[in-house]
Amino acid sequence: MKKNIACGLLILLLILVSSCEREQKKQETPKTGGNPIEQYGSVMSQSLQKAKGMDAILPLKQLIDSFYVEQGRYPTTLQELVEKNYIKEIPAPPRGYDYHYESSTGKITLKPVN
């Protein structure tokens, strides 16, 4: 009988402890501030930034791919596209970003400026 009571108390204690941990995790999760309109505005702003980034990267990526087809290799730098007359000048990246170019793969991305 004492064994059954002890097991029951142990199970009850485990349930209580696990529910407290879940409650504590719920409290630790950051809450999204603002009302739904502010959240929507934030999402739309981020989407606009991504679209501007794609507008800057896609033409450069096409030039890099053209260079690869014609030269059999990727340009060592973006400036080589200018030197080989693929483009007059490298367009400025969107505000707050810099181009990150990997010459081994021809991949170009935007990195936030620190």
C-alpha cells in the first residue's frame, strides 16, 4: 500500500514539475510587439528590402553566368566584369548592404553592413 502511494506521489510530482517547465518556457518566448497593422508593416518592409536586393543581384548573376559561358570560368572579382566590358560599372547595392561574391562558385549574395 505504501508503495502505491509513493508511486502515485512520484508520478504526481513528475507531472507537476513538467507542467511548470512548460509554463516557464511559454513565459520565456518573446512576444511579438505591436498590433497586427504594425506587424503587417514590418513584414511588408522586409519583403520590400528582399525585392530590392533581388533587383540588384539578378542582373549581376546573369552577367556572371554569361562570363562563365564565354570565358569558361567565373570572374575573379566583380570588377573583372567591368574590365572585360560586360558592364560599365558595378551598380550600387541597396542601402545597408554590400555584395558578397564567391569566385569559386559564381554565387553572389547581399550581406548586411555592420
